[in-house]
Amino acid sequence: MDVSDPGEDSTGDRRGGQRNVLTELGQLALESTDLESLCSETVDAVRDVLPVEYCGLFVVHEPGKQEGRTNRVATLRHGVGWETGALGSATVPVDGNGGVVGHTAETGDGVAVDDITAEDRVARANLLERHGIASATTVPVFGGSNEDDHDPWGVLGAFSSDTRPLDEEDRDFLRNVADLLGSAIDTYDGSNRPRAEDGEASDAGSEPNVESELKPELKSDEVSEPGAEGTDPAALADQLMTASPVGVIVADPDGDILRVNERAEEITGRDRDEFTTMGHGDPRWDTVDTDGQPLSSERLPFSRVLETGEPVYDAEFGIRRPDGERVWIIENAVPVSERDDDGITAVVSAFEDVTDERRLESELETTFERITDAFFGLDEEWRFTYVNDRARELIDPDGEGLIGRNLWEAFPAAVDSTFEREYRRAMAEQESTSFEEYFPPLSTWFEVHAYPSESGLSVYFRDVTERKKTQQELRENNRTLQRLYEITADSERSFDEKLRELLELGRNRLGLEVGYLAMADEEGDRFEVTHAVSEDDRLQPGTEMPLSDTYCQRTVEGDGLLAFADDPTGPDGAGGTEGPIDADTYETWGVDSYVGSRITVDDELFGTLCFESEAPRSDPFTPAERSFVELASQWVSHELERRRRQRQLEESERRYRTLIENFPNGAVALVDRDLRYVTFGGTLEGSADIEGRELEEEPLERALPPAIADVVVPNYEAALEGQRASFEEVIDGRTYQFHFTPVRDAKGEVVAAMGMSQDVTERKETERKLRDRERRLEQFKQYTDDVLDAIDDVFYVLDENGSFRRWNESLPTVTGYTDAEIDAMNAMELFEGEDRETITTAIDEVFETGHTRVEAELVTKSGERIPYEFAASALENPDGEQVLTGIGRDITARRNRQRQLESLVADLEESNERLEQFAYAASHDLQEPLRMVSSYLTLVERRYADELDEDGREFIEFAVDGAERMQEMIDGLLAYSRVDTQGDPFEPVDVDAVLEDVLADLEVRIAETGADVTVESLPTVYGDPDQLRQLFQNLIDNALTYDDDGPPEVTVFAELEPESESKRDGDAWKISVRDEGIGIDPDDAERIFRVFDRLHTVDEYSGTGIGLALCQRIVERHDGDIWVDSEPGEGSTFTVRLPATAESRSGETARSMTESAGRAGDVAPERRAGRQHERNRGRTRGRGRESESGRRNGTGTRESTTDETR
């Protein structure tokens, strides 16, 4: 038979070739009368469509018996690729020694072995070993008389010298061929079993003897001609169609379907009855071409065979099944003629369902298109068979098309290049290859992976130009990093030297002009360059400027690098947004390329590390360049942190050493495992003159006194074993406290021991005294409790919530509540109504102001209401809490006395009111007769003066003088009675101003007496201005009156008396009037303040005896005191105590008026030169004084209040 060429041996083409083989073998089995020819054609066709070197058909037979048993062998009857003479002579035993062929012949099971040498279940037959066969696939051929007992008629096998196994579809194809061959054998009525001649053949250990091997043959005369007796062509056709793995339809030239096998029914979804109703071109087939377009009946393989008389192979089209499913088939159609000279009597169509394959091919094509790598396929002639989208983008950017073009013609620059050499080597050696190569016409580096097959070359490739650039960048970066490591790891260089070389390295690596390290202070807007490699005078170490004027401000504001290669003020490409540097800063510096990083030290901003140039860069900063800056920044930060920690460590060590060396009142030491001092500080017991450094590295036994060594050495040894110890020991009468502890390393192993000793003798004594004190305090507390319980008043302590914290026994006694009840009570529960609100307010006041005093009625448990006065203060208890402590006193008796006193006061006020009315009436009623007497006496004196003798005139004068003195006494009484009732409200009064008015009123008197009045600095007091004026005028007038023989000398001064001395509420001023007059007997010091009580007669010193009494009444109204300090002949000092104002308390400075010659001397210089006043002043003086030094009465007229009591 003439089997058609299956085409290119790609996977898809091989599948089509296999379908063609099955079709042609089926047709050949129908037509052929020669089984030998059929078998030979079958072996040749199988070899052509499988990727193997050898194909063989082995026939099983029995050449004879050995030792009473049958010896079956399989003889290589037909084959391709075998050595000369092997066909018909080479045999293999049908047992375990026959390899894969013998195994299949013996068991009837197919075998597929990738590597025969590694397969344990089969031996390696000599025949296969001689041909170097490594992989094999064998299938049984059943037929003839052997089919019933399941013994194979023969074995069909495919073999290869390499370990390339057949895939599953190839093995299915081999099984289908074996089935078809077995069906053909069955048609020859069993006469095809080869017959064995006598002789022996073996493949079980010795080389076969070609001459002696049995040569079974199929005799052509033993095979009946088609149609002869015993051979029914129709039966043969039915058997072949039944055995066929593909669908088969036989139709006559009119298109009527004559035969259909089961596979055809299965593929089309139609049964035989339906087929008989359908002819060729029936519209129910709904045929379409591969593009989905309708396919006319003239274009179907059946019509083309009838038209040309030639077979049609691999026609692919789609048909419609009754259920509506579209099925894709590949059909081979061949003509059939009964005799050579007859025309076509039938058309045999063999077809296969390729719907799944078509779907897979579509998915595969889609997968190829989705492959991110570029891919193209080449055939054996170096023509492009497939190019995916990525490949077209890279090697056919102009879209000229590459499919069908020769690689070397499309890309002549690839000829005699690495591409050509590697591709040709891969195809020649059938081994994949991988390489990287630069293709100048496309200015691209490619990474290529090429996978060869017998039918062509599959090439995967990708553009690795950027990777190559990155690799170049990495190599450069590695050199830079190596240099960076050399700089930073050089222990001989200082930090400043390392930093300068790092900045120089950065300039060279980045291609920039300037590199610098700067400190930055955002809050202070300060920028200072500390290190620089620069020729710009503005960027030199020590340069300072505002941070806001530099590029580095934006650097410290960000988290990562700030980098730009050109125009930092323009749009950055992200939507046209403004650049990172403002125009003013750019105008100042003119830097176009810059990269800078924050420098932090212990997570705090230190400054920036920057590199910059005025010229722009051609390319942006690469990741490797940015990485270099980041690494450099990290090293600078780390080094600055290390230097800081080193300084801190040195300082810590210095403090530690200082602490060790100055360990108070004892010693501390570190001891190594050899019991030698490593460090010692403080004072060695019993050796105060030894310094700690002298003991370092000294053994303990040698350094310590024996008494100390006996104590510490065992404990150091125990500490080195991991034990701790703390104890006190008395040595030489002193008490020492010792502590020993192990010192461990990072692994937890003890490497040293630390010991501390301290002289605690004084501390122990202090603790003893403290315990004694605590005991005494406890006793005192008990004593205090006893005292508090002994008093009748209620004592209590409250917290801020008003709950009782402490109380004395009086509280439960008074209230009737038990201690347990009080402990659970709130103080508010002891009050009701308005009193409860009053107490609540008082408690709040205590915690706000510190103290309070309040009255309220306490309600006892029985309901009794007892008036109490509570005085409380705030203080802090031993726990640091604010508490209220107070005393409550029963004021029932006081309230009774108060009510009695209020009644008495009311009576006194009523009595005083009546007395005042009486005094007022009496004074007015008495004054009228006195004025009448005085007036008539004066009239008598004027009218009858010439008629009266000297005695008469003297009598009249005495009568007038008596009336005038009576008038003065009445005026004095009236003023005395009005002190409390007609005084003005109190106000701050400047006593200096009061004295000026007084001296002005006494100006004539002072001049007459020639007195020297000195007034020192006087304060401001609270009082009635007019009454204070009356007070001091009376006192100064008395000083002028009761003078000695010389001119009077009067001094007025003041001094502040603190509250503690005055025994009054608040400070007071003592204002004194001192004279150098006749003085007063101390026994009369109180008498002179009585009304009308005089120490001298009117003839000696004039006066009414009311002046000082009036002074006392005024002082009492001012809540003050008045007294006199005097001795006869020594002068007198009258002192008045008056309440001080807050302003005057700070002005306690006494200014002597002597320096300024006194107020009086400033007013009237002649006062200092006045003459001495006569002791016995006559009536003339009295009248003059009345007109010159009077006092205002209640009606506004002046009244004489001069006190001449003395």
C-alpha cells in the first residue's frame, strides 16, 4: 500500500498523520489479499508517525519442546530500523527473560517503559540490548485461534535509543493499530498462524543462530482470495469497521450510506436507521468550515473524492448533532473500485472527533498569547510558524509580519551571531539552550530559552535591557558599597575623616558637586553645616542660616529621601503639581539636582545628609543611588548614636566610678573568679587610709584584715556559685551590713561576684531611738485621747464627705449614739432644717479657707435640741489627707446670759437715752439763767462802774468769771454726753493731717507760751476725724498748760504695737504726747480721767476738770485705751492706743520732726521765741482762750474743752 506522508512532525501534524494511517490501513485491510504485505505496510506506517527509531511486529509460535515442556518464542517478522538479517530470524523467549516483548507475549499486557535499564519488572532482551534500545512501548495483537484463550497472536512494538517515552495518545494509536491488525488476521480463518519447522531458537542467554532459527511464514496460497470460499469480503469489512477506533461511513456514488460503524454513530449522535434516511449533503448535518462559515456539499471530502478520484486527507469541518451540539471532525475519504478498470463504486470516509482537541488548541493559543514572555516557533526550514503578541512587540514593532518568513532572511544581523550558533546547535544536538545576547539593530538585550524538537524550534525570550542596565548599576553600586565599607570599617580613621571621605565618595558616585552634613532645628528655624566637601563658601563647616531658607527644610519634613534631578520648582509630573522647592529658595541657591536624607539620633531629628549640584542630571536618581544615600545616612545616624552612647557610657562610667569611690560609710567591690578585686570603692573596714585603686587585682586574703576576710571570703565564694546573701555582723564593736550577689553574663553564667558592706552602727542607734520615739508617740496619743475624753466639750475629726474619723467620749455622751453608730454616721445627721444647711456650708468653708466658727442646734438621738458653738480648722492627717478637726461647746448657759445681757443693754440704752435727754435739757435750761446773770452783771459794771468802789468792781468780776466757768462746765458736760450719740462714722484718718489742724488752732497759744512742739511721722488709723482732733487738741493744750518754769517742750510720736503684744484682735498704733511739765503722781494716774476731778485749784491752773474725761470717752468709742506715764517734776507722757489700718501697718517708720524744726515752727517762727506763760493766769487769759481755742459742739459752734484738770 502507498501510505500518504503524514506531514510535519509537530504534535498536531503527528496526530493527523496517525488518523491517516488508521484510515489507509482500514482500506488496505479490505482490499489486500496478502497478510504479509499488510503487516509490512503497517510496521512502516507506524514508524513514520511515531517519534521512534525502531518498530517491529513479533509473531508468537512454538518451534518445539525442550525437556517435556513447550518452548514458545516471538520472532521479529516485520520491522523498520533493525540490523540486517534480523527480520525473520531474531527471536525472544516468551517468558521473563524475553524483556518487554516476551512479557507482553506471555501476559497479553501492554508495556510502556521509559528506561529499560531502570525497570525491575522486565529483563533486557539481547535483541534490544544489541540495538541500544532504552525505551519501549509494546501492545499485544490478538487474532485467529488464540483470541479465545487470550494468548496474543503477536506483539507490536515501538522502540527508541533514548529515554523519550511515548505520550498517552501515541500509545492509544499503537493499540488501535494492533486492534485493526488483529481484525484483519481473523478474516484469514486461522491459516495465518506461522508454522514452526524443527529447530531451535533462543534469546535467553546466547546469540541467536540465524541459520538454525525457525522462519515461520505466511503462505500466500494458504490465504483465500477475496470472495473465495472461506473468505467473505462483507464479513471482513464488517470486522474491520467494528474494530476501527475511528468513525467509518461507506457511501455509494449517489451519496446513499451503505455501512456505518458504532464509532460513527457515537460521534454523530445518530443511529443506523437515521443514517439510512440521510444522504450526503443532507442539511441536517449543518456543516461549517473551521472559521464557522457554512460549508457547501461540493466542498465536502465525499464530493471532492468523486470529482478528483483521489483520496482527501485531514479535512476539518463541523457538523451538528441531533441535540444541537456542534462537533468538530477530521475526515479522510478514499475511493473504492472493484476492478482497476471500473469506476468508483464507493467512498470510504474515516473520521475522528477532534472537538476536545480543537478546544484545547484554542485554549493553548490563548495561553500563548497570555504568556508575558515573548514566544515564537520555527519549523525545520527556520520559518516562523507562530509569533505571540509580546514577540511581535519586540521583534516586529512595525507589524510587517513574520509568519512563514525565514528567520535569517527576516533578521540578517542574526546570521553568524550567538543567536544562529545557539539555535543551530540546539537543533543539531536536540538539546535546549539558554543564553543572553545583545541585538544591535533593536538596541536590546535578550534573554533566550530555545527548546528543539524534530520538527522545529520553540523560542521563549524577553527584553532584559533594563536588567542589564540594573546589573551594570549594581556592579557600580557594589564597588561603591565596598568602598563605603572600607571607609566606615577603618578603625584608624576618626569620625571626621570617615565622614569627609564618605562625602567625597557620594559626590563621585552621584556625579554631584557638593556633599555636606548639617544640623537642623525645626522649632528654632536653625541650620548649621558641620561637615562639607564643597567649594561653595555658603556651605562650609560652621555656616549657619535659617532652616526655612534651605532645601533641607523639605527634607526634614518628609519621611524618606528628597530627590530631584531637574527643575525643583516646576511641575513634578503628578498632575502638574508644584515642585518641592519654592521659587525664593531656588533663587537663592540655584540647585537643580539634589538628594537628601533625614539624620536622626535616637529617634530625634539631628539634621540632614545632602548631595547637590547647580547643574541638572540627565537621568533621575536610580534605586541603587538612592540606596547608597540611605545606607550612608543610616551609617551617619548609627555613628552619631554610637558617639552619643559612648559619651553617655563614659559619663556613666565616670559617675559609676565616682559613686564607687565615694560609697558612703562603707565599701562596694567586684571580685573575679580568682577572688581578686576587680573594682573597689569606699572605705575598707579598718583600713581607711587605703585607696580603692590600690586594691584592684589584689587577692582578698592579702588585702583584707583577718577578721574581715573570715566573714567576706566564704560569702564571695558562695556568690560565685550563684548564691545570694544579706546579713549583719558586729566587728570590733561596730555593726556592719553585708550584701553578696552573683554577676552573670548574657548566657546566665556567673562571671564575678559583687559585695557591699556598710557601717550601720549609727543607723541602728537611730532606729532604736526611732522605735523609742514611736513608743512615746503612741503613749502621747493615748494621753491625748485621755485628755480629749476628759474635756466636756465635743471633739471630732471629719473627712471631706462629713464622715466621722475620730471623736472623744463626749460625743456619744451628748448625742446618745453609740461609737458604732457614730462610726457609720455623717455629721449632717446630727442637724435638721436650716442648721443642716449651715453646717454643710461651714464644712465647705473650712476646706476652702482653713477655719470657721458657727452656731447650730445639735439634735440628740432622743430628739433633744442643744445649742452648740462649733470652731473648726482644716489640717492634713498623717496619710496626707485633708481633714476637719473641731470643738463643739454647749452654749445653753451663754445664750441665757446673752439674753439677760441683751435685756440689760436695752435697759441701759433706754436709761442713757433719758440721761442724754436730761443732759441736753439741763444744759440748755441752765445756760439761759447763766447768760442772764452774766449779761446783767456786765450791764451793772458798765453803767455803775463809776459808782462802785474797788471791791464792788472786784465782786462783779468774780461773779462774771464764775458764770463763765459754769458755762464752760455745762459745755463740757454736753460734749461728754454726745461722744457716743453724735459722733461721725469711722474712716481712715491721717493723724498727721489732724495734728496740722490742731497746731493751727493753737497757733496763738503756742506763740504766747513760746512752746517748742515736735511732731514725728504719724500713721493712719480708723476713727472719727473731729473726735480725734478734739482728743489731740486737749492733750497738747494740757501739755502747754502744765509746764514748768521754762517754755513748754512737747513731742508727738507713734509706734506700731503687734497683735501679740496688744492682746487685741489685730495690730494697733500707740500715739504719745510727751511734755517736760510739772508731772503727775502715779497714784493719781487714774483719778485725772474722772469728770470734774482736779488735782489743782482754779487759781493754780484754770480748767473745768472734764477735758481728760472727754479724751477717755473718745478713746473708748474708738475701742482704744489711754493712759499716762509720769513722775512729779519729770513731765508726763499721755499715750493713746488706736486700731491700725492695713495700709499703715507697713509704714512703721518714725520720722523725727526735729530735723525739720517741727510743724509749729514752720507755721509761725515766732512760736519758738515766745515767752513763758504765767502760772497764775487771770481772767483775761481765760477769756482769750475761749475765743481762740474753742471746740465744735453739736451745733457747729466751738466749745472750750481745754483740760486743766491738773
